Amino acid sequence: MRRLLTTLMILLVVLVAGLTSLVLMVNPNDFRGYMVRQVEARSGYNLQLEGPLRWHVWPQLSILSGRMSLTAPGASQPVVSADNMRLDVALIPLLSHQLQVRQVMLKGAVIQLTPDAEAQRAKNAPVVPKGTISDPDATRGWSFDVSRLKVVDSVLVFQHGSDEQVAVRNINLQMEQDEKRQARIEFSSRITRDQRDLTLSLTADVNLSDYPQQITANLSQLNYQLQGAALPPAGISGAGSLQLGWHSENSRISLSQLQLTANDSDLQGDASVVLQDKPQWKVNLHSRLLNLDKLVVNSSAAGDGANQQAQQAAAKNRPGPVIAEENGEADYHELRDFNAGVNITAGAVQWRGLAFSDVQSVLANQDGILTISQLNGKLGQGTLSLPGVLDASGSQPKLSFQPQVNNIEIGSILTAFDYPIALSGQLSMSGEFSGDYLNAEAFRSSWQGDAQLELAHSRLQGMNFQQLIQQAVSRSNSGVDAQQSSENATELNHFTADASLDNGELVLNNMVGESSVLSLTGQGTMDLVKEVCDTNFAIKVSGGWKGSDSKLIEALKTTAIPLRVYGPWQQLNYSLQVDQVLRKQLQDEAKRRLNDWLDKHKDSDNAKDAKQLLKKL
């Protein structure tokens, strides 16, 4: 045991003595000019090292430098700058004049991927033939190799063209590559923009063998969390994986085999973008479930009661992102900055409490004109289609849509958009509408359009037209008994109307409805902003009459009773003109009986008086 300890101590002494001798005999500043020339010869970049280089022995033999920068040829700003740099080097190669850098570590670095940091080719600059050796050090037996890169607490500034700069902070990067330029990358960062924070971490295997012509990466693990303004209170978080590719020949970025989750939603598919002056996007995505109620604020879901109302109030009071718009440009002016073709399908979509299924969409954006050639799906037992165009090419956006709805439950639609109307039934509609902004509030106040409406098996809760009329008649005539019913609702088997919307005022013309006990016609207006209405009906109640005055009952079955419904939607008022109808009915009955008497007593002395009375009636 003593011999073993003695041997280990001797080895330790030899190792310490060797390192000490190396530190004393080899000056790291001797490598300064060599590293600068190697970087410039191999990449054309200018490496600047400020301050003296010095050794750092424990726990890894390293060369430490002060502030460093790496600048592309002709660039006005360095692409990389750092407060300090550490080069972890191999010990044995130093003895044979080889600088083998195992790891480069940058702390507090600023990485700029901006136009000012891009390489600028000088005019009439000669092109060096491939394979030409321009560095004399390359023939002196020296070698230079980097297998690991570590970046800690750094910042990435990215800018494409004249777009706004995006800052990626708190970057921590660990990259290892082998002799075949196959790299393993671990990355984490935080991005802050427009009052939103994105925390991101990923693990990737990168193929750099064809760099800079081509890069391929397999992101096997991706985790993120997005929080901040105009987002759900809990934010959006998820994980995913994808294949990423870069092709320098056509400046194309491709994403394939995408698997991404966002809260309880998911996305699969592929996408690509060609980075031109106006980027060209192609996107094909599929989702099993898109729950927009958990991804977008102000998307009220039905059935949540007081909790839902609290969320809506909080969403209204929550400040949105601060985004300055120049010259009063509309919210959709970003569409002018790129062109795109997008296909999205979803097995299920949850939006404002509505459960859609088999959703398909085909969209194309060209120079700020977004054409929605297909946007359809199923809702309950019905279907709907919403093709349209969003034109953002001018200073003011213009939207137009041609909705086609078939057998959609109208009650769920009214609830989803917070309309306090207790109406149910299967809605079918075809029409055309136009406006300036795509949201529920703008549709209520500033859109225009026309449509043909049809309701099957409708039920208006809170007002029973049949019962109102029959009760009013019974109060005016003892020969008619009022129907007693616990149902305070009007049911119609079929209802149609022509609708016209103009800046918040909805006009309903040519209203026609019928059921087994009544039929109606009418017209009216509804103010979608103030939530008030004024409608006039002519209603014939053909069933449910009881009483001793059979002739009056028979006459009432064919008589249209005027009914006016008006006032706030949540507290409707009505007005019935039954007395006038009954008075007219009595006049008609009196006229009929006088005419019958005159027909039988033409030669009577009282015939003249009867004729005068008939004229007064």
C-alpha cells in the first residue's frame, strides 16, 4: 500500500512539474497571431483579441483572453463580440507545436445576425481559386481544431432586411462536433418582445458537413413557454420535435416532420420559407385538436358561468401589446411583407365554446391580399363554409365573406357571441358580408351585407304568441276561453326572412313562419350595438281556440292579429291590437247580416234606413 501511494505521489509531482514547465516555457501569446491568421484564412473573418493571453490550469488547461470580436469581411459591426473567451486546449499536442482546442467558451457574448454584420464583397475583388493556400502557417506543421463550443449568458440580435430587430437573451449553448462535422447542440434562451416572454430550450443533432451550402438539423426535444400580454393567464406551453434544413443556394428554410403541442392542442406537418425581399411561405399542417379557447384571449366559452364572466372581464381590462402603427396603418399591414400558401386541416376545433369538426382551410396571401378559398367544417349536425378575401394592400383593410350555413344550431351561436336572445333552432343561411376588421365587435357595429335566413324547428323562449293573442281575445269577449299553457315560448316548424345588415342595424324583411297552430308574416329591425329591436307581426292563430262563440272563433282562425314586439332584448315588450280586430269583426258581421236582410226585404219601408246604416259601418 505504501508503494502504491508513493507511486501515485511521484506521478502527481511529475504531472504538476510538467504543467508548471509548460506554463513557464510556452507563452500563450505566441498563438495570438497564429489564431488570427487561421481564422482569416479559413473563413475570411477578422478575429481581434484585446489584452494579453494567459494560462488557466485548473480544472482544465485553458487559454484565457480579454474582450474579443469576430467581424465578417467588409462588415461595419462584429458578428460576435464577448467580454472574455476561454480556450480549453489539449496538453500533449502542445509539446509537438499543435494547438488543439477542445472547447471555445464565450461568456457575455453578443451575436449579431443583422445586415450591418453581414459580409460585404468588395467591388472588383479577385476570386481566390479553390484549394489555393494563402496562409504560410499552413505549411509549417501546425494544426488547428475546435470540437466544442460553449456560450453562456449571451445575447443574439436577429434582423432580416429592414425588419424590426429581435433580441434573444439569456442564451446558453453547448455544441460538440466530431471530425465528420456532426454536431450535438443543447440550447436555451428567453425572448422578450411586445410585452411577451418566450422561454425556449432544445436539443438537436446538426449535420454541418455541407456548411455553408446546406445545414440539416434534427430537433429531437423542444420545450417552450409563452407568457405575457394578449395571452391566456396561464400562458401557452408545450413541447415538440422537427426536422430543420437550410439551403443557401435559394436561401430556403424547411421544416418537416413537425410534432408540436400547445397546451392541449397539437400540430403536425411541414413548412418552408424562401428568404427573399418578400419571404415566400408554404405551410401544410394538420391537427387532431385545436382548442383556441385556451390559446386566444377574449374567446368566450359557453357554459362556464361566473368563472367565464370573470375571464371575459379580465380579458377586457388586460392591456394589450404596445405596437406603434405608422401613418394609421391597419392591423393587417403585416400581410404585405410576405407571400404564403397555407393548408390547414383539423379533426376538432374548439372556439368560443363551439365544437367544430372536420375543419379544412386553404389560404393564399399575395402582396397583402389574403384569399380564403376554402374554410369549412361541421358544427353539431350541420355544416358551414366561410370563403372570403382580406385585402390589406391599401391603407384601410377590406374584408368580404360569403357564408354558407346549413342546419347549424343558432342557440349555440348566439351564446358564443354573448347575444342575450333565448332562441334555438336549425339555421341555414347564404349571404355576403363586408367590413373592415375581423372581430365580433366590428361585425356588430361596422359591417354591411345581405343574407337569406331559414330556421327549422325554432323556439323563442319568453314569449308565447299563441297564448298572448288568445288571452287578449278572451279578455275582450266572454265567448272565447283563453288557452292555459305552462310553455312560455313560441315554436315554429319553419321560418324564413331576408336580412340586411348596415353598420349595426339588422333589418328583417319578408318574414314568414308557420307551425301547426299559427302562421305569421312581418318585418322589423334589430340594433346589434344597443341590443334593442322593433318588429311587427301579423299572426293567424289557427288552432287551440275554445269557447261558445263558434262563429267568432272560426273568424279568428283566418284573421291576422297585429303584434308588435319591441324594446331591449333582455326585457322585451309587446303590443296587441285585439280590440280593433274584434271591432272590425263585429262590423263585418253586422254588414253581413244587414246585407242578408236587405236581400230578403228589398221592398220594405225600412230598406232605405238599413242602407244608410250599412254605409256608416
